[in-house]
Amino acid sequence: MDTLKINPVTRAGVVTALLHKLSGDNHCFPWQVLRIDPPGRIRTSFTVSIDDPARTWEQIKLSPCPLIKLKMGSEHDDDIIAVLKKITGKVFRIDANGGWEPAKAEKMIFELGRLNVEIIEQPTGVEYINEWPHLKGRAKTCLMVDEGLFTVDDYERFCDCVDGVNIKMAKSGGVIEAARIARRARKNKKKVMFGCMVESSVAIAQSVYMAALGDYFDLDGPLLLKNDTAEGLLYNNTEIIVDENIIGGPKLKKEFMPEHEVDE
């Protein structure tokens, strides 16, 4: 697979199809094919997008999810912090998407650390990643690299400056490279989070199979779709439950299967 000259998204799809084929043919769970321990309890965060503070407050207040991921890196950042100060009973994770310059990142990390924010993803662009240990100061918040992390070689460049990694299958090219990154990070005592794009259960399943290698999960992609296309993963609020029929991978829902007319 390493020699396939295709983009990571396509590679992830090919690797997943092969994994599901091996799982079905051998009547075993996909994580057994990968020689990874079975998934334990998986609790995902739920993403609240960048919006005006009043709308953000409303989304958080109405959400039943205890784990909230907020997008920051806009002109509303100070207002969002003011909103967070008013909310109790939620665990917050922040994704700045590299939207802060170092000076602002230092200020934001300090303020968010005081609010016990659990994770801050990509506080600056990768060009400033060597400054992250300084920007973090004494904050306990976990700083995770996301943008710029595609391969285990990328991890090796960043590992000394970060607390953890956010691994996305669509960026790493699927479970093979993702497992390499996760295992290397765990060996180095770094935190591992499995993240996603806006994806169906078919794509999310790859990360679920690898859950035993993860510490945190941001796998709310199917929750952001009007209709998920497949069955095999059950979302109970923020908990992901794996169906016992997952052998061979998630199954396409009947309403999404192509209809074939039969001549009589």
C-alpha cells in the first residue's frame, strides 16, 4: 500500500475496503485483522462551529453532549471565553485550526487553561510548532498537532514539541499508517486522539477499530449528517457502541442501496 501513488483519502478508502474484505472472508472482527485489542468504551466529543456568542451559548446549552468541541480562531474568541466561564457540567475541547499567531496563542492557552479546557488542537500553524512548549507555559491543557500530520515521519518532526496527536484516517491514508503513528506516539508517552472529517459510519469505523490505541475521540462525523448511510455503529449521545455484526464492515442501509429493475 505504501507504493500506491494516490491521495490519502483514496488510499484510506482502498485500505478500508481491503480490511473489510479480509474481515468478512475470515469471519473475524476488523480489529482482529489489524491485531489490535477490541475497542473499549468510546466517548466522542460533539463539535459546535464558529458562530456569534449568543448562538454558541444556545448550542452548548441545548446540547445533551457532555463533551463539547469548539472551533476558535476568529474575532469572537474573547466572547467565546466569556461564554465558557458561565457554563458548568461540560468538558470542553478547543480547535483553533492554526488560527492564532504565537502572541495570541499564548494568551488563549493561558485563559483556556484557567477554565480547565482539556485539549487545544493546533493553536498555531505548523511553522510555529517549535514554540509550543513556551506558549503552553504551566498550563495543563494538552496541545495536539492536527494540521500537518500525515505520516509517521511528520510525527517524528513534531513529537518533541507537542503533548499529543490528532490522527485522521483521511489524512494518514488509512489504518496502516495511522497505527504506525499511534503506536509511536504511545511509545513516547504522547496522547492519541482519533479525529474525523464530516464522514459516514463507513469512514468512521476505521478509527473505531483502532480505539484501543487512543486516549480521546472526536468521531462525531455521522452526527453532523442529516442521514448516515450505513449501520454498524450506534451513537448513544456521545458513546459509540459497536454492533456485533460489524464483521465485514458497516452495512449500507436499504434506502441507500441501488435499486435494480427486473424484467418480467
